[in-house]
Amino acid sequence: MMFNSTISPRVKKVLHTAKSFSTTERLVLAKLLLDSLVIDEAEDTADWLALGLAAFEKDWDNPDDAIYDQKSVSSALIGAHN
């Protein structure tokens, strides 16, 4: 177990309360705590992916790029006919 000096007072209070729990209750509590970390991490990952996609779309979908895309498509079509 961690040294008592590294455990916050809030965590110490929870541990003290958990000592009175049955083994099953402790396991349920442990699972819920671990699940909350996984859920938070998944939400954080989704948030970062959404931010990255928004930045990519903003960079990709701009008027200057649209002009370049039109020229590229026109060039490709002209080249296909020759």
C-alpha cells in the first residue's frame, strides 16, 4: 500500500469507510472506480479526435484549397481527353 503521506485526506476518509465494507462491496467499489477512469479516458480521447477532425476540416475545406481542387480536377479531365 502507498505511504500514508502520499494519500490525500479525502482518499484516507474513503479507505477508512471502505474498511467496513464486505469483500463484495469493496470489489464493486473498485470496479466502479476503475470503470470511471476508463470512461473518462475514452471521453478524453473522443474529445481530442473531434478537435483534430475539426482542425483538419477547417484546414482542408477552405476557399484557397477549393480553387486548387478545381484546377486539379480540370487538369485531370483535360489530360484524360488527350
